[in-house]
Amino acid sequence: MKRIAILGSTGSIGTQTLEIVRQNQDLQVAALAAGSNVERMEEQIREFRPSAVAMWEEEACRDLKARIADTGVRVCCGMDGLLEIASLEGVDVLVTAVVGMIGIRPTIAAIESGKAIALANKETLVTAGHLIMPLAAKHHVPVLPVDSEHSAIFQSMNGERKERISKILLTASGGPFRGRTKGELETMQVEDALKHPNWAMGRKITIDSATMVNKGLEVMEAKWLFDVDLERIEVVVHPQSIIHSMVEYVDGAVMAQLGMPDMKLPIAYALFYPDRRPMQGKRLDFAALGQMTFEKPDLETFTGLKLAFKAAKAGGSMPTVYNAANEMAVGLFLERKIGFMQIPELIAACMERHKVIEGPKVEDILWTEQETYEYIRGQVQ
Ligand code: NDP
Ligand code: MG
């Protein structure tokens, strides 16, 4: 029996993780955490009977306590609650499926208490990869990728020697605005940006896919997960999202993982690695697919991706600025307070004024985050 805890259980990755639990008797839900969605959390508690849960928002926490008083399940609140869920005794694997940098401290707490990490929350590695990866090595806990591209890379490295990798080919669908001009992007509305061609995901990552900031975050995530230099990571646009990423080796061989776009596969792979479990769902039909196409990313239009390489190259606290500026800008765009192209513009402005802190500690990262937010608040009324 493998006991799992899920941070972000009410979201897109969280609910798909619970679908996998339903299909596998040897997985048990020990703990759950979410932000404010009390209704869904109550349903999950009644179905999976975890021993403890956490809600980030205070009011949601109070409400949940009242709703589930009959169950005897312990409810904790806020950051203390997330930390408690992340380090709960008896948990084998923590699935980090919260959105945003809020994942940093709980992920660290989980590693320090010896839990394996099934990592969906890319923002944590982007901002704190230099702390997380050595810490995981020190505590001998695996960080298993859930993000589909990183799972594909991980699967393409099975049985291979890391020093024989020549490059990582990170595939990108290009999002809903592939092929559009900068002028066209100026006028894009929230509804347009939320229409991803291949994947159904949470709102923030869907907007990140439209700006291609998501691919930028994934470049940095890959750098930390697989310990490869930035120069060895190449983004390839592949609109059909069938090849989930590839690894090229020194002899020119390219290994890839292909499949239908379904996040349940990488989630299950992380939970059962090195095993594979039977899974329902559509299979690839190559004749029906007909062709797969590839192109270079348009870095002049999708400046969000270009800025990610710049932030990664600068290193230190710069990826935190890139990520925090994006988190806040995406929130403002979703609230219709700024236009689509202001997302990369705000990221660029925040990066421009930032003085890099080398080797930032958690406090420096959180300070940089707040400082970036404050600057944007001053810019956008
Ligand atoms: P969703 O927006 O669908 O879900 C986010 C989850 O996080 C919800 O359960 C939400 O709770 C919870 N949450 C938000 N804020 C807090 C907080 N302060 N404290 C505790 N819980 C919080 O996001 P996704 O599932 O799409 O994405 C999650 C992560 O996985 C992101 O980092 C994303 O980049 C990554 N990812 C997602 C993929 C996908 O297919 N969805 C693919 C690859 C990576 P509530 O509902 O109560 O607000
Ligand atoms: Mg991805």
C-alpha cells in the first residue's frame, strides 16, 4: 500500500490524481490540501477518508470544519496546515499540485521528512531548484516529474547514461495563438487565451501556455530536474502534442515518449515508477493521425519564452522575478485589468529593474516575490 498526500487536490492535476487512486486499490489517500474550494474538498473527504486535510483560506477552513465535524477528519489551516500535510507521518509520496510559488515551503518540508515528491508544481523548481534538488539528494528522496514533457524526458532516459545526453528537446504545442502576430495578440481576450487546443488544465497554466511562459518555466524546470545546462535545452513547437518531449544522445539517437495528451499517464508513471499500470483511454492511431509537424518557436512574438532564457541565464533570484511577475500579471489579466501583451511587458519591466541576489535562500526568494508584486501594484491601478 502506497500512502499519498496531495497539495492542490481540488485542481486539475489533483482531481486526475484522485481518479488514478480510484483505479488502483494499492494507493491510499492519507492527506489533502487546497485553497478555498470547500464543496469539492468535502466531497473528496467523504469519498477518500484522509486522516488530515488543510485549507489555505481561513474562512474556507472554518466552513470546512463545520461541514465535516461528523467525520473526525482533522482540518488544519493556512501555511501551517500545508506544512503539516506535507510532512504528515506515514505518507510515502507528496503530489505537489498547487499552483504557484506557494509550493516552495511545503515541498521543502516534505523532502526534509523523507517523502518522495511527485512534482507538478513547476513554479517551485523554477524559483528554488538550487535548494530543492540538493536537499532531495541529501535526504535520498526522488523528485519524480508529473509535467508531461518532463515525464517524457525522464522516460526517454530509462537505462541511459546521463553523461551521454547531447540535448533535451522540449516540445511545445504553441498554444492557442501559434502563428499569430504581435498586433493580433494585443487584442486577445481572456476567453481566447483559455482555449487550449490540446490540453484541459487549470486557468493559470492555460494562460501560461498562450503566452508560452509555460514553456519558459518548463525549460528552467528541466534544467534543475535533469541537471543539464541551458544551452542543451531546445524548444521545438509540435502542434499535435503527441511527442511529449525527446532526448538526443551523443551518437545522434533520439529517444522520445509518445501518447495521447492525457495527464493521467505522467501522474501514474510518477506514482508507480518504475512500474507501468494498465490505463483506460484512447490509444494512438498513427494512420488516423497522418502526420506530425515541427517548427521553431517564434521568440519575437512570444517574448515570454525569450525572457525565460534571459532569466535562467542571469540565474540567482532572476527566475523568481520572472515567475512572480508572471503569476501576478496572469491574475490581473484573468481579472481583465490588463491586456494580454502586458503579461510579458510586466515580466520584462520587473526583470529590468531587479538586482540579482546570487544563491538566494528561501527568505530571499519570498522577499523577491513580494518586492516584484509591490512594483507591479504600483504600475497597475
Ligand atoms: P488548478 O488551478 O486546476 O488547481 C490548483 C490547485 O491548487 C487547486 O486545488 C487549488 O485549490 C490549490 N491552491 C491554490 N492556491 C492554494 C493555496 N494558497 N494553498 C493551497 N492550495 C492552493 O491548477 P493545475 O492543476 O492546472 O496546476 C497545478 C500545478 O501543476 C501548476 O504548477 C501547473 O503549472 C502544474 N501543471 C499542471 C498541468 C495540468 O495539466 N493541469 C500540467 C503540468 C503541470 P482551490 O481549488 O481550493 O482554489
Ligand atoms: Mg507541461
